[in-house]
Amino acid sequence: MIARPGRSIRARLALLASVAMTLLCVAAAALLLWVTRTTIVDIRTREVISTALRVVYLIKDHDLPRVISVGLDGLQVVDASGQVVSSTPNLAGSPRLIHTVPEDDKATRIGTVCDRPEFAGDCQIVVSFRVYEPEGDWVVYAFGPLPPWYVSPAAIMFLILFTVVLVALTWFGVSRVVAGTLAPVQVITERLAAITGGDGSLRLPVPDSADEIRALAETANQTLERLESALEQQRRFASDASHDLRSPITAMRTELEMAMLAPEETDWRETGTKLLAGLDRLQNIVTDLLMLARLDAGEPGALEPVDLGELVAGETATPRSKQVVTSLEPGVVVTGDRHRLARLLTNLLDNAERHAESTITVTVRAQGPQAVLEVLDDGAGIAPEHRERVFQRFMRLDAARSRDAGGTGLGLPIAREIAGTHHGTLRIEGSETGARFVLRLPRVSG
């Protein structure tokens, strides 16, 4: 299912980048306007001061006209009696506009005035100059335009247009970059959608760039390989399990059909004995499958201290068809489920009994922090390249080591699973004769 554009990563990132660019442009524009306005105010203030100084010189030279044109928005000269004696044409005949004067110890005062009808309501820079005359102090008031906060309409329009262009370029650029970055993700998504349970051999394309998406594709391919291996193992397990279950059922059905053909001539006791043997085999297979299911599900066992020497002594007390020789070091204790460890040992002994010539040797010893249990038979042994295969479920080797009619093909896999649940290992290690199964478990110290 393809996500709607408004919710896509591409749209969200482009929107986020555009909002960030908008905020950045607004902050930069505000700073630029403030700096520009401050600069213009300083320039105009100096212009007003310069013009006012020229008027001061005219007063000192006694050459001040009644109406004066100085290039400002307005100017008034007030004599010692407070009368306006000179002004610009636009203020001719107007009363005194400003009554503030520079402080006593200063000759100049700079301020602003707004909302005066003489200046159409605009704000003005006001420079007041004190002129010292014999009859008293005169004051020159010069008015210059104060720029607005936005400096000018052209400036604000330029900044708005510039911001819109930058935001649009940001949206476009981020969209293109994100689209190019996520292109491999789209391909991976389509390939994953094409992978089904019946076609697990497909793999995801790995992009050339060394980034997180490449790592994602490689990890996903590794996961797919493990899944394919697990599915193949399940298919093989199901095939082998169905074959092993079908064999005793077929044998029992054949016995019954042959007995039913001539019921009066059939030895029903012998037939019942054969059927019971087949049922025992079926029961063993189902029991082993249930055990594997519990182990695969991680079902916890009842943990307690278990002395391996005592466990082996108890399990080997039952007579077997082959001689069992034990070498048991006392005090080798592990923490585990006694029943499962007994099942592990029984499976190893059953396997050794089927393949030994005459003798089975069981050894228990401590080896540093580990407890070691070995089961060695004097049979044909197992080639090194096949030592891991025997732990696969329903795995068959050559005729020399193939399981006989008494085995289910699940004993050794169950034994390894039990070892794993006890944080231990079960392997086949080298020996001069036969197969040497070695179990290593964490030992309880003391």
C-alpha cells in the first residue's frame, strides 16, 4: 500500500525544510531591515544636523531670511522671546511646533515627533540647536523624514519575493534529494512485496552508496537467507516426518489387510504383537516431536542442582544389549532440569547402543568451570564432514551409521536442543574408534 503524498517522508521533510527556511528568511529579513533602517536614520540625522548648522551660521552672520529653503521637510528658528523668526515655506505662518530645548549643558538635542498635521502624520527626526545670542538663546528646529520600520515598500516586496523564491527552491531541492535517497527504499519495498513463501530465493538490491540504506538491504538479505534456510529445514522436516509416520502406518495396514484376507488362518496374537510394535514406533515419534516443539517454544524446565555422576549411575543401571563402562568423577554438579538431562543421556546411550560393536564408555569429569560428559562407542564412527549433519532432524547418513528400526531420527537433535537450553554444547569430537559425543555444561562451583 502506497502512502498518501501528504504523509510521505519526502513531503514531511520538504515541508519541515521549507518551514525552517521560512523562519530563517524572516529572521534574516528582520535583521537586515533593522540594520538598514538604523543606517538610514544615522545618515538622515547627519543630513539634518548639517543643514541646521548652516542655518546657525546664517544666524551668526545676521543673514537669516524670513523664509528659507533648506531641502528638509521643515525648519523653524525661534528667537529669545519664543517667536518664530524664520521657517521653510511649508511652515510659513505656523506657530512654534516644538517647545523642547537642548539641556543647559548641551547645544544639541536629537529626537523624533510623529502625527503632526504639518507633516501628513509621518514621523520626523527633530534636531534642536541652541544658538547663543547677546539678547538670549535662539533655537533652530530642523525636521527630516524618519524611515518606517520596513524602510520602503520596494525593500519589503524584495524581501518577500526573495523569501518565496528561497522557500520554493528549498522545497524543490529537498524533495529531489529525499526522492533520490529513498529511491532504493522504493525498490526494496517492491522487491519485498514480490517475495512470497513460495519464492524465498529472491534478494533485495543493494545500493552502491555506503549508507544506512545499504546496511538495511544487506541486513534484510541476511534475514531472508536465514528465513529461506528455516523454511527449507521446515519443508525437509515435514517431508521426513510424514515419511517416518507413514512407514509404520503402512506396515500396520499391510498386516491388517493380510490378516483380513484369511482371518481363520491368521495368528492374531502374532499380528497383535506386530501392530503393537508399530504403535510403539508411532508413539515414540510423536513423543519426540512434542519434545522438540516444547524445546523450540522455549518452555522452561524445573531447574535444580544435578550431580551428573549420580545421574549417569542411575541411567546406566538398566541392563543394555551392549556393555556400559563408566568413569564418574564425584561432585560434578550442574544446574538444570533433571528429567531433560536424563532424556539427553538416554538418547546418547540409545544412539551408542545401536551403533556400538560391544562396549559403550561413559565419562563424567570436571574441566575448569565446565562439567563434561562423554559417551563413546566402539562402532564405525562418523566422518568429520558428517558430524554436524547427525544433529539435523530426521537426517540419514550412509548405511553404516543410519538409524535402525528402533530409532526415530530425533534423539540427537533433541539432545542438542536440551544442551542449548542449559547454556551448554553437544558436539562430536575426535576419537580413535567409534563416535565420541561430548556434552559441556556450566558447572556449579563448590
